[in-house]
Amino acid sequence: MLAPNTHAPEIIIKHSGLPKAAVVVSKNVAKKAVDRNRIKRIIREAQRKVNLPVSNYTVIVKKNIADLKTDQVKELLIKHLNKHA
């Protein structure tokens, strides 16, 4: 498990040509299903606010972001999309 001071990304965005959007949160990120589902809901809501084309991205969560607000996750998504653009 990563120490809190390391600079690993919270999320990773992968582009794909598949017609299905996905948000991946493993048990290593959040042990409780409630937390994993909350993270997925937060990511999906942030995607709606950013107006991402739903079918082109897979979001892989690498750190527990369950305590973040939707606007904070939206900023993370925009930051990572700008890196890959």
C-alpha cells in the first residue's frame, strides 16, 4: 500500500474504442463495497459534469477518493484529461 506522501496518481484514464464506459475500483483501494460504490458514483457524476464522451474512457481508481467531493473529482478528471490530450 502506498504511503500518503507518495505522488502516485489518484486515478488513471485509459482511452478505448469499446462502446462501454467503465469505472474500476479494486478491493485494494477500498475494502468495503459501500466505499467502492461511492467512489464509482462520484466518478460517474464528475464525468457527467465534465461532459465526457461516455463510450471512450475507462477510469481506474488507484487511491481511495471516497472522502472527496464531486467537484474535487471533476478537477482530477480534467487534470488527467489535459495530460492525455
